[in-house]
Amino acid sequence: MSEIIAANDGDFESHIKDTPMVIVDFWAPTCMPCRLMEPGLERIAASHARQVKVLKVNVNENPKTSSRYFVRTLPTLLFIKNGQVKTQIVGAVNPVQIEKTLREVG
Amino acid sequence: MDKNWDVIIVGGGPAGLAAAIYCGRALRKTLVLEKKVFGGQIVFSDIIENYPGFSEPIVPADLMEQMAKQAERYGVVLENDEALGLKREGGAWHVDVYQNQYAAKAILYAAGSSHRHLGVPGESELMGRGVSVCATCDAPFFKGRKVAVLGGGDTALYEALHLSKFAAEVSLIHRRDQFRAERILQDRVFRNEKIKAVWDSEVLRFKGSQKLEALEVRNKKTGAVAEMAFDGAFLAIGTIPNTGMLRGLVKLDENGYVLTDISLRTEAPGLFVSGEVIGGNRRQVAISTGMGVQAALSCEEYLSSLE
């Protein structure tokens, strides 16, 4: 079972380079919708373990990565395919919608 | 996942979860569908101070997590999926979700409301790039910066107070010359040196290329239009009810709110409503939970009458 990986400014690039499909969850401890969305993301990480890597980036500790993608709202989910941002979801969503977006992007 | 239920509750906010507790304790097979996060819109706030029974401010997400667990304790199933269609056929209700269809003897509709947007140029383009609907979520991005909050109700003033802990300057842009918010919040705002009110004003345009840079603001009394520089703008201008799915099933008023009796029944058999889909609700967690309980009791009365 694959889990969500906490990425940081230092290792973010290497995480997105070696995986065809990555979902990045930008979050902060003060963001309550982020906290409540996490179980859904864990479910995605587990059920798509072979095809998708799920990263989470704490924006308070990793300003470089969040400003690189102009993230100004939490939660923001980025869908990155082969290093390129394919789409993003701003605001809390359910796992079914995340899966739907994955199918559209993948 | 089971296809057949006694009750399907659409919406997992305070109204839906309070109803779920009562349906569960009535030993009804109950499913709650929530399209975003369990807990509803209140989890976008950082504190709640007026929910009876707590002498100290509490974190809304904690309160709502407890409410969800309380429902689960009585056998209620909580499912993070979206109700996409609702119809009555062959004496039962049918609910479509993304990849499934469920049937139920009764529906308790508590889908709440969504943040109202202004619908002016630049707003949707800059959403998530300086334009936000959640100060608790996004305040840390605006440390030492200039932000605006649009609105004059409880939510707007709470957002401004929260932002003042991070931002250098907070402007509360309101279309009237006084706030509607609780007096205790107004007192705090007027005493806060970082917050200033911009009265009688409306936002005509959100400006910026990659991110928000300024707002075009018109003074409604003088007609003067000014461009004001801001790094962030938070919308707190009210909500619209999530009742599109009920169109044609029940009577809605001109703003889309459900018209119901005090027992929260509707003219459709076995369809009950609660929370912010009902007009006149002042957006209080206590009101929504109370309505949820009432709707669940009416629903139980209906289910018993079928037996």
C-alpha cells in the first residue's frame, strides 16, 4: 500500500521527474478543509499506487515550490504528467472527483 | 456498497449530520452523501464561539468530526460522493452518484449553500491566485501584505479579524454604510488598527495577470471609481442555496430556497429538507443542527406511517 509522500523544496523536483503521473496536494496545518480531505487522498494513493504518486507540500515550510506554481489558495491539487502541469483543482473536492480528473488527464 | 436504504441524506454539514444521528438512533439504514468534505462550510472558519454548550471557542473541524463520529456510532454510513440526480419512481427515491445509483424510502435534503461570487471580470480567472473564499486556509500567503475582504456579515468580519494576524493591512469593502455582523464582532473590528472599513463600495473588476494586483472599486454614493492595490481579496458576500436538483420536485422561492412547513416536509412524499437550503436561515450551525433534528423526526414519522 502506497502512502502520501511529504515533499519539500529540496526534493520536489526529483519526485516529479521520475514518475509519469503525480498529484500534489498543497496544504497547511491551519487549513481545515485540507485536513478533512486527507483521508480521500490517502485512498487515492493506496488504490492507484502503481500509476500515481501522491505528494503533499506544506506551503508554510516550502514557499519556493508553492510560489513556483502560483499557489495562493488551499487546498490546491496539481496534476503533473511527465513534469508538466496538466490541470489543477482549487478548493476541497471528494476522491471521486479526483479520480475523474485523473482519468481525464491520464 | 448497498444499493437500498431507508434514508439517504444529501449533504454532510451540520444539518445532514445532526439528522443522521437521529436517523441512526431510529435504527434506520442511513447513508449520508457529501460532495466536498464532511462538516460543511463551517470548517472553512477558524473558530466558532456561539455554538451553545462550549464556554471556550472551539475549532469547527473538531466539532464536525465529533458529529460525524457520533452518526457513525449509530450505524450511519458516510460516503464522500456527489448526488448528481434525484427522482421518484415506483414509490421510491433514486439518487444517482458518479458511478452508482441508490434507492431510498425517504430523502433528507441538506445540501447547504455555496459561496456567492460577484460575477465581475477577473474574478474567476484569479480565483486561487489571490482571490479566495477561505481566510483560514489562505491567510499565511499574505503575511505582511495588503488584503481586502468583501462583505459585511459575520463571515466577512471573522475573515478580516483572522487576516489581521497575518496581513499588514485589511480593507473591509462593503456596499452599505454599516455592517450586518454581530455587534461583538463589529466592536473587535473597529478596535483593530489593521482593519479599515471602505463603506458604500462595490468591486467592479479584479485586476492582475498571473496573480491579483488590484481591485477596481466604485463608491456607490459619489460614483467615483478608484483602483486600489491588493495582494489578496476574500469573498464573503453571502451564499446561494444548492437546490438546482430540487427544481421541479418542490416549490422554491425566487432566490432558489425551498419553501417548507415548520416540520420541514415538502409537498413531495418522503422528501424532507433542512439547513441552508431553506430561506431565512441566518447561517448558524445551531440553527442547522436543530433543523436537521426536526427533519429527521418528521422523516421517522413518515417511515413509520409506511409500515
